[in-house]
Amino acid sequence: MPFLKSADEVLLVEVADEDDGSVRDVAEYLDRHGIRCTPLRRACSATGVAAQILGLARVEGADLVVAGAYGHTRMREMIFGSVTRSLLEQTSVCCLMSH
């Protein structure tokens, strides 16, 4: 929260096929804590979730990406890949990961 409160701008990004309203729920939660943010939804694409997040960070000139870090079984990650691993391997900006 301290990083978000001190930020000049907070972009809240959700990359998903379906809109379940979660990005708006998180935006409302942050607003209750005095953090103004811009919620953005992006549909999944062939480039992958991590590439979309990092591309948006590059376009917007972000200097920090804050993300949840979740692990799955090794077999699942080998087959489907891992957003967390991709963010860490491909990033050109600082990443703060939390589990």
C-alpha cells in the first residue's frame, strides 16, 4: 500500500477473457484506502499475459509492476507456462511480487 499511495499514477490491469468485475472490485477497494487508480481490462492474446502487462508498462512509462505471484505444479507450468515466471524473466522494469 505505501508504494501505491506514493505513486503519481496507478494503473490496475486485468488480462482475462471474461469480465467478472474483479478489476472494478479491486479499484473500489483501493479507493477506500485513498488510492486513486485507473482500472484497465485487456483480453488475452497470443502474446501472453506477461507480455501484455509488460508492453503496457513500457507504453505508459511505468517504473514498477506490482503483481501477485502464484505457483502451480511443475507439470502444469511446463504445459501452460507461468505468468509469474514470464514477468520475472522478461521484465525491463522493477517488479514487486507478493504471494
